[in-house]
Amino acid sequence: MTLITSLTRGLGQSEIMRIWGRVLSIDQTTLRIGGLNALACVGDGVEIEVAGGDKPSIFGEIVAFTEANCIIYAFDRLTGVRIGDRAKLVSFAHTHPNNSWLGNMIDARGNLADGLPAEKGPIPLKVDAPAPPAALRRGFGTRMASGMNAFDTFLPLCRGQRIGLFAAPGVGKSSLIASLANRAEADVVVVALIGERGREVRAFFHHELSDDVRERTVLFAATSDQAAPLKRRAAMTAMCAAEHFRDQGKHVLLLFDSLTRYADAHREIALAGGEPASLRAYPPSTFQMLSSLVERAGPGIEDDGPAGSGDITAVFTVLAAGGDMDEPIPDAVRGFLDGHVILDRAIAERGRFPAIDILRSASRALPGAASQEENDILRDARTLLGAYRDGEIMVKAGLYEAGSDPTLDLAVNRFAALDEFISQESDTPENAFAALRNIIATGNPAADETAQTAPTE
């Protein structure tokens, strides 16, 4: 608990209003405030009275201290701010999730789409809360039906699992998370759009989500034009909301787009606070911030009571510039998550969606999420896909002679059906596996049905 939060609880609002400082210097996005060092903490908020601007006040977040003053990263442009303007401490340490948030879009400032403040719940939650104790957490829950063959077979998603969707921009990440929101099994859906284009926020909520899903969804957004602290706060508030519903015993599906933009926002804040740059200009604290956020999602604690009995199944998107998975953020995030799904531009360009590269993707729910028979089917399917990938250039160039490699012959025969299977919808994982088994056996997913209806002697 920060000192300003303690003071807020212990004093009346009129007394808190007397905790003031003064603007000492102004930069492009930061200010230095004097007079607050004895009371303020990193992460506290500051409201600056703007005497010469269009807005009556500007908010910011304390990101660092010097011996004489504190450094503020502003939420808005600093137009009109003057040396000597008064700055008041405010508490940003907590948020107040409420069940009434469902069916609404909420910004980083806690306002609804119409600009009015969202209703606050009775229990404050710390924005940067720690993850549940590792020793008390459950393992993965049951396998979820996703409505898509790729996830119901090759890349199973279990309750409480955390996976990443890795791709360059424009390869279908947003469409894929919308499909998961509409089809995956969950009591509540929490969507975080961090650094997204403003046009797409409303389009996602009102056009990508079905009516019944929208009613049990809360969407948090901080668009690309907003300041880094707002992006970071929107991300953390979304996680708080997911924890709020988890603690009610609900299964929460968290769709977070994207971890890369969250990391970029933290990089801006940390560099403004004086932290030295490291790999690709990301300061060392970036990776700790990423792991701390990701670890808050996942299974709840092992408890038969209502507290902690729910789970947060999370899907995080990760932007990989040029599809390079060895960039610092994609490379680090793969180690935090329980699976990675790689979307490939070449697959998208030939028109197959979702553009998942099955061979480069993995789910850490396997082999436990599938039966022995299902794991055997997946092994055979991956063998055929791998054989086709390795021999594709020779086959298309006419350099391969049929009969030279029986596995490649089979892979060439089955590839079109396997590729189509990956793009298809699914009703249940069991039926998806049955279709995959038939493709491997015959190349025709309807063969099993034909065989069952054929007369027997």
C-alpha cells in the first residue's frame, strides 16, 4: 500500500486536497514536480492544474524520483502547462471491477464508451497485484472446445492454459481472437486491445462479437495514439477484471492484443524514468513486467470454496516484426507461456485462414490433453505435414519421382485434405479427431461415414 493510499483512507477528501507540489520543468512527455517527494511513491498519480490551457487539468503517473523532485509521465499533451502550476497527488494503485462492466467498452481512465465513469465495485483490487501462490495453483483443467479444427486437435487449449499467437501485422490475429471469443467455452470474456487502431476497437466489439457473447464480454482499450501509461494501465486493469470474475468462481477467457505493444509502452515509461536501454532498447525491467502480467493469468488456487475457484484461460498476441521469432519480445514470451501458435504470412497469402503453421506451433497441454489414440493420430499427421514441407520444392519442380519415398508419396496425396482440415470449423474435439483420422487413412474426411453406411457381408 502506497503512502498516498494510506492517507486517502485515513483522511477526509478536504485534507487530501492539501497535498500539493509545483511544476519545476517540462519536457515533451514528462514533467518534474517538486514538493511531493516525502509523500509520493512510484505509480502514484498526479493531477496538474493547467492555468493556461484548454483543459482544466492534466493527469500523469510518477515513474521515477531524483533527490529533489519526481518525474511524471503525462497522460495528455502538455499544451498549456507552465512552470509553477500546482500538482496534486491522487491514488492510482487500485481499480474497482464491477459485474455491470459486462457488455461495455471501458478505457484506461475507467470511463465507458459514452465518456461517463464506469460503475465501481465495492472491493478495490490492486492494479499490479501479484500472481496466486505457485504452490496452491491447480494444473490445467479440461480440454476446451474451440470451434476450430486446428485448436481442437493439433493445438489443444485447456482450461487455465496461457498461449501466444505470434505473427507479423496483418496476418489474421484479430480475426482469430474474435473467433475464439465467439466459439470457445467460457463464462466471461475479457478483451484487452492495447495500442490498437481506434477504428478497430468499436468494430471488434460491435461487429466481430455475436450478441450473446457481447453481453458477457468487457473490453478494455487504449488506442495507438494514447500515452504509454494509459496503455500499460489498460492492460493491468483488464487483468484485474479477469481476476475479479475468476474469484467469483467463473471461467474467464482473456484475449490480450498485444503483449508487444504492452512491452513497448513499458519501454517508453522506463526510458523516460532514466532506466538504461538494453537489448533492442528494451530496459531490463521489461521482461520482468511481461512475466509478472502473464503469470497472473492461468489456473486458480486449489480451493473447494468460492475464493479462487475459477480459472483464467488466456490468449496473448505477440507481434513479431517480419515474422522473426528471435526478436527479444517473442523469444522471451515463448518461455512464459504454455504454448505458442505461429501465424505465417506465406500461408495467409495463399488464402488459408487461420494461417497457422502447425509444424512450428506447439501446445504444452499435450500429450496430457489427448488420449493415446489421439496422440498417435497427431504424430502421424505431423509426420505427413513435415514430409510434405521437406519435399515440396522438389515435387513442385518436377524433380521428385513417385515411389522413391513412400512417406512423401502419402504426404503429397494427403496434403490438400490436411491443409483444408486446418482451416475448417469444428463442433467437438472428438469429431475433429475422427475427421483427421479419416484423412490420414484415406485422404477423404467423409470416408468413415461412407464405410459405415456401406453394406457388409
